[in-house]
Amino acid sequence: MTLKTTTPGSWSAYAGLPLLRTIATGIVQLDRGVQPKGQVYPAAAQRALDQLVLLCLRQQVPPPRSVPDMIRWARTIPVDQWPLELPEDVAGAGELLVDEETNSPTQACHEWVVDAADATAEQIENRLMGHAIDQCRSSRSPQAYTAFRRLLISRPVLTGVEIASLLGEDGGIFFKPTLEVIKQSYQRVPASLQVDGQCATCARCGCLLTPLAGGGWRCELDRCRYEGSASIGRTVGWREDGGLFQIARPLRVFITGPGRAETELEAQLAKLGLTITMWPEYDTYDLHVPLPGGGVWAIDVKDRANPALLGRGARPFRSPPRFDRAFLVVPDYRFKQRDGYRTIFNRHRPEELRGVVDLVTDRELVAMVRKEIRTAKRSAAVQQEAGNA
């Protein structure tokens, strides 16, 4: 199979994009166990197969024979080798929709689902996070929203006893605006993640590791995989302490994963003496950073695999709180994984964002902040000398 491309232009000109979104949506629905009554497979999966078979027949390419065969394609054939008409830089080399070892949808797959106009509203993270914001706003409790976000980032896995304790008398008061959302966010862990009654968490992100057929474990988050072999943080009994619960996969991909990068950046900036506000005004953006020179930077952290989709979905930052400069911050490892990450992002971002929102890595952002601090200190020293003259 070879990738068909046309000259860069409007995404609406590429017939393969809607089909790719449909395929990704079908894969994610299969993974979630979405199976309408009376149907063997989710409607999106069957629709994706039907459209893919028709496309293959038109292009005289041997088509997948069934939904399981389409999933085999997604696990073994990179997207840029499918017979799809796509922009030349939209799919990275070797990008798969299903992980080869765990047979679960990749983050790239989930990002295509989020980009699909007919699926975005159904995404768990959008529905739950929006409800949490509404509840905290109604209660006039930004602290409750911040606590809720930190919970999903720092404790993606909880036992039944831990959930009961968290939502008990003391914790229940603290998390009161988000109690129902917390209950909906944590789902019982399936038996496929346990070995001899034990589950293992990733030492870096805290999510559950997936046991591999040949032995060993694998983390589902791209950052952890990039940093090497999975390291076990703790083992937890699958049935002990009221059972085991983990936040839903979309929340792990789009909240826990980027959230680790957000809180790591928060810690680095705090070490520089800055006072950071996280998720201000109920998540207007991620970090509100007042600088010693008087300026204010707004930062949104995006740990995204696909720079084209990130650029396509970028929007101007909202306020309040006010800010002087806005940055989309992507972890440095993404730039190392994907050649031309910044160039691809800039090619696909809305033209009106040029000079309004800048894309930088986390390392670049910290270096820029250090420079601002040095400049402010020099300016203060000059002013002090002038006052003493």
C-alpha cells in the first residue's frame, strides 16, 4: 500500500480524513465494549469497514475481510501506508492505530477520535470535565476544581476502600462539588490487567500497566514508553480492598498524561521562585505565570502525538485572568519523536494564531523564564544603582 497525497490545502479536500476518523472511532468503541443491542460490532466499526472495503475495491487494493482483519491492519500497518488520501504530513512514519503489544488503541488513535466532529461530544473526558467545571463554578469553588484535577493526575488508580475514604466525611466535604463526577470517572479494572490476582502500577505515571503475553509489563502512555521499559510502582490486589478502579482511558490519555507534564512544569517554575496558579478560572488555560518584570504568561500544556491535529485544533486563549503572552507547551520528547513537529504544527494552525500563540517545548519555556528572571534582576540592580547615585 502507498500513501496518496495531494497538494497542501483545506482539509476538506482530502477524502481519506473522514474515513480515518471513522476507523479510529470504531476502534475506540470496540475497545470500550460499545456494542448496540442486536449488532455484532459497534456501528462506527462496521461503517468504517464498509467504507474501507469500498475504497480498496475502487483502488484495486486487497481489502480487509472483516472487522477483526481491519483491526489487524491497524495493529500492523502504519497509517501512512493505508490507501487513504491524506495531507502528506498528517501521519507520522510508523504511526499505528492499535498498539502491537497490548492490542489497545494508541494515543494517536484517540487523537483522531477527538478530531472527529461527530464523536467529540461523546468523548468521556469532555463530558465529565465539563460537568466538573459547571459544578465547581456553581459552588464558586475553584479550589475544588483544582483538587479534582490533581486527583486525576496523581491518583489514576484507587481501591474501593480508597474511594470510600476519599469521598467520606472529610474528603467528601472537600470534593463535594465533584463527588458524582469522581464516581463516574473511576471504572472497575477488567480482569485482563491482572496476573495471579495482582495488578501493577507504572512507577512514573501511576496508571495500571498492561501484562504482556510473553511476560513483562507495558505502560499505555507514550511518555512512559519513550523513557524505557516499564517500571512497577506498586502491586495491588485486583479483588482486595473493595476491588480496583482506574479512571477511564480518555481521561488517562488527555488528563493524566498531559497533567503529569503540567505539574512537572509547575514544580520547575516554582523552584525559580515563581508563584504559579494552576487551571485558573476553572481551566481557562493550564498555568498562569506572573513574571518578576511584571509580565504574565499563559501556558497550555499539550502532550500530543500528532502536531497537525494539534495545530488544526489550536485556538486563541481566553481570559480572565489577563496575560501578555500565550504559549502552547509540548514535552520535549515529542519533538524528538516526530521530525518537523513545530513546522507541521505551524503549517496546520489557523492563520490568525500567528504571533498570538507560540508553540515551544517545556525545556524551551523554562529557559525563556530563566532569561526573563535574569533580565528583571539586572533591571532592578540598575534602578537601585541609579537611586543610590
